[in-house]
Amino acid sequence: MNVKRQELERKIEQMEAALGELKLQLSQAVAEEQHESIDHLDEHLQELDHRWENIREFWPIVVKEFRERFVKK
């Protein structure tokens, strides 16, 4: 019985070590993704600025159209 228990404990230790390695790899992958996102943050902000500028340019046209269609003269 003692040998079987020792074998099970050894397998558990191996599995815990493998799990620890997987957790480390996951942590490193998450960190790399965050760094890459930060590296591209400026690009994302520029894209948002561009979209906002398009909305700002388009909004007066929308307002004018609504006024022409729905405001009684």
C-alpha cells in the first residue's frame, strides 16, 4: 500500500509542476499581449480621433437634413 501511495504522490507532484509551468506560460502570454496592445495604443487612438473627426464633420449635415425635413416653415 505504501508504494502505491508514494507513486500517487509522485504523479501529483509531477502534475502540479506541469500545471505550474502552464500557468507561467499563460502569464507570459498575457503579459506579451498587454505589451503588444500598449505598443499599438497610439494607432488605436489615432483611429478613434479619425472616426471622431468624421462624426464631427457629418453631424452638421445630419442636423441640416433634419431641420429641412421636419421643421415647419
